[in-house]
Amino acid sequence: MKRSPLFSGIVYLILGLLFTYFAVQNVNDQGWGFFSYLLVVIATFDLGSGIRMILFHFKLKTIQKK
């Protein structure tokens, strides 16, 4: 089964929000450490990838309509 970019984008956004939540909780509990920075970097990549995939989905839809 082939996944659409919209589904993948939504999954990436959910993962990015989850990692952001974990990063905030980790900073509140232990302060800024290596693991906190790692979680922030992973969340940034996931959120960026999710937005790119969703935008790609809509761009692909407009190209297919033409």
C-alpha cells in the first residue's frame, strides 16, 4: 500500500508535537541538557518534514488537476 504525502505529513506533525512536549517536560524537570537539545532537534526535523509533505501534497493535487 502506498502512503500519500498528506498522511505522512500528518504523522510527522504528530511526532514533532510529541517530541516538543517531551522536550518541554524534560527541560522543566532537569533543565537544558544533551537529551533536551536532542529532542528539540528531532522535533524541528519532524515538524519541518511534516509541513513540507503537506505542502507537497497540495502542490501535487493542483498539478494533477491541470
